[in-house]
Amino acid sequence: RAMGPVGVYRPRHPERTAFYQLLDRFFPRYVEAYDERFEPRCGPLRPVVPRTVAAFLDCGCLKNGFARLRCVSCGGEHLLAFSCSTRNFCPSCQAKRSALFAERLAEEVLAAVPHRHVVLTIPKALRGLFERDRDLLGLLSRAGYDVVREALAEAAGEAAGVPGVVSSIQTFSSYTRFHPHLHLLVAEGLFTSDGGFRAVEWCDADRLEERFRRRVLSALEEAERLSPETRERLLAWEHSGFSVYGRQVLSPDDPAQVAHLLRYVTRAPWRTDGARLDAEGRVRVLTPPDPTSGQTELVLDPLEWVHAVVTQIPDPGLHLTRSYGAYSNRLRKKWAHLRAGPSASDGAQLQACAAGVSDGANADPPESEFVKKRKASWARL
């Protein structure tokens, strides 16, 4: 009986990519020039930046360490270079994180109900505030969840219902700018206190946008990051700069579409082949066609390109993906019980979790089959 083709491990050689070569060449100059050129508008160089870049430049290179893999059947061997495991920076390591994230949500989190992909953005006038204070990105994510939760509850008329929402925070755009925005995967209804699911009609986009604008501005004012006068001035803008787009609905019968979306919203900010150095010593970045000029390249000074790249490195401890409501960790522990039909106390737990209230520690559940598979994921990814 003929056997199918056997996969062959091929080293990826990151040092041969333009992305690697540009960082390796220009990052030391960027560090030297940072205090004078970038600190006045961006603040001090974050300690996580040199650490992450150094780890990335060591990633996938055999000279920096490797594991020797040997097949017990045939005796064949090959060397596997260690990876950097950085977050939201190394294209290879982030691709692995994205694939595992999509698998985990599909296997352990998402219910078999329709979901809607919702994108929420903020005006340019506020983006620098989030760049200088990365902790505000969590505030932005929570504001997005709160307005969706309130709108769904209002549409359903079910006070005890809880939405299921997964939020992915992104800070990049196709044009190298720092562009904080949210991708939400929202169950198209509410999980009720009797363990069921109640589908509801989706909210009006304009109303949701206005709610999101007011919630973000109020939260920034409460956090003392925005003055009351600035808040009122922004509320007076005819074109707010906020936007909510939520036309894409994903069917539970198409898991491949859901997995593709989850990988997309957690992808790395940069492609390894997305930039090159021209003959004049400038970096040319591939972009989608410009809406005005139609150009498909952005030309940058090398140090400006490095700055745009390293700006995307998240602060330590900052979670870029978050789960809320019925998909939160503390409620998901009881998922099987809730689906089977919870008690009245479980209904109160649902309502408390919808409001963000916890009644106990968020302990991890026993090791799942997914966790066991993840530990060996390097062998197939």
C-alpha cells in the first residue's frame, strides 16, 4: 500500500529576510539616536524594546542554540533552532501563537452559535495617548465589551443574559502608523441563566458607534487622561473619528472561516518580505493602494521604519486578547454545568460576570487535551 508524502523539515533562515537584515543593520543606530530624535515626542525608550529585538535576532539561528531531533524508527536526525517566543513581533513565533489561539477558541471556548466580527476604531487625536500609556489599551477593550453587552441586553430584554465576546487588541495599520483598534468576535445573542442561548437582532451601527465614543471618552476622563474640556470638545465634532464596523457574520457550520479570522486578528504586525532598502538608502514598505494616490509603497527613513516596527512591541504583562462574559475564564469553568441547566445561584453568577464581578479566584482548570497537544506543538508548527 502506497504511503502519502512525508513532511520534511526545512529551516526558515530568518537571517535571509529583508525584515531581519534591516533590523540587524539599523537598530543599533536607532538606539543611539533615540534620545535626541524620538524621546521628545514618544517618551523614553521602553526597556522591553531592546530585549525583544535582541531575542528576535537570535530566533531560528542554529548558532544561538538548537535541539537535536532523532527519529527512533529510522534514525534520521535534524537540528531545530530555538525560537524567541516574543509576542506580537516575530512573524514566525506570532504565527504559531495565532494558530494555537485559534485552535484553543474553537475547541474549548466558542459555542456552536453564529458570531459577528466587529471592528472598533478611535480618532487620530487619541492615538498618541494610547501609544504613550499602553495600559489604556485594556480600558479600550473593556469599553468595547461594555457597549456591546449593553446593546445586546437592551435588544433582547433579558437582564440575566450574558454575551460571549473575545477581544483582540491591535495597534498597527497597513501604513506603519500606531493605530490602536479592536477586533471583537461576538456571539449573536445572549447566554441565558437557564443554560440556553437566545439569538437577538444586531444593534444599529450608528447607535453603537455613538455609545462607544461616549464610553471611551468618559473612561479616559475618569482615568484622568482626558480633561472635561477636551472631552466636550471631542463630543462636539460632527465627524467623531470613531467607527464601528460589524457586517461580517460567521456561521458555526464553517469552522475554517472562524479559524481564519482568529488567526487574522492575532497576526504579527509585519511581513518578513514587506520592506526593502532601495539604492538611495531608504526603506520602501509595501502597502495596499492609497485611497488618494493609488501608490502601493511607503518610503521611510531607515530609523523611522525601525521606530514604526518596535512601537508594536507590547509592554510586559499587557494581554492583547481578552475574553468576556460567557467566554471569560471564571464562567467557562462551569460551562458544561451551565449548558446542562444551572441553578438560580448560577443565574446570579451569570449576571455578576456580565457586569465584570467575580465571586472567587480564577484558578486554571485541570490540564486539558488541548494543553497536552500544545506542549508538543513545535513538532508540527
